[in-house]
Amino acid sequence: MEMDAKQLYEKMVDFKQYATVLLAVGVFFYLGTIIPSETKIMTDLYIATGASIGFLAGSISFFSIAKKYRNQLIETEEGQEMLMKK
């Protein structure tokens, strides 16, 4: 069952927003690991680094899913019109 262009466009926008939020959270965790602090415990650094990597990997995967939906929209005439309009 093929999705219509409006649904594909909405999913593309949603996944881009999810990816942007995950990217922002991942960057904040990364900044928490590189900003010097006197009370840092190594396990906290490892947890923050792991969380940063996890959020950044999720962001990359959501951006790739959004790109897949964008490519599907480009293949249809109705999808091209939607992309040009918005």
C-alpha cells in the first residue's frame, strides 16, 4: 500500500524534527564531557559519552529516514509540488 504525498511529507518533517532534537541533546551531552569540572567521576564521563554517541547515532538515523521519504516525494509529481510549495 503506497502512502500519499501528504503523509510522506508529514513523516519527512516529523523525522527531521526528531533528528534535530536528538542532535541538540547529543551536543549538550558532548559539551558536558569536554567542559572541565573538578568533581567529574569517570563513570559519569563514560555515561555522558555513551549517551552523546547514542543520541547522535539516533539523529543520523532519523536524518537518513527523512531523506528516504524526501526521495520518495521527489519521485512523484504531487510530491515535487509539495516540496516546492513549502
